[in-house]
Amino acid sequence: MEGMLRYSPILAEVNILQFSPDANLNDPNLIVIGQYCKQLRTLCLQGCPYVTEMGVVEFLRLSSVKHLHLSALSFTNESDMII
């Protein structure tokens, strides 16, 4: 997470992020993204094994994301869930 924070000026301008399962993204990382990526409009978390429902809820509280792809996560029942 500390590594991500040093890029916070760059993160502020990001509007699309897509993570694969091997990215090792977890809830604390997701919260940092919610705090610093203020221009983020689309986030894809397809198959990220360390992201939990609680992390997504906290991310949504912090973010103004418009499109959130939550396919193949441990807590989703649908094969593809888009918010």
C-alpha cells in the first residue's frame, strides 16, 4: 500500500483501472484507490481473490465510480456483476 501512495498525484488523474487475479489487490489497496483516484469512473476487479465485500462497500463509500465490474469474486453469485 505504501508503494501506491507515492504515486498519489498520478492516481488522482486515473479514470479507468482494471486488475487481474494475479495483481494481489486487497481491501486496503482498494481503499487507497477510493481515497486517491478521484477521477476514477470505471474499475474492474475481475477475479481478485483478496477483495472482499467489506472492501468494496468501503471503496464505494469513498469513490464516485460509475462502472464497477465485480465478476468472479468470492462473494458474488453471478458470473458477471456490473454496477
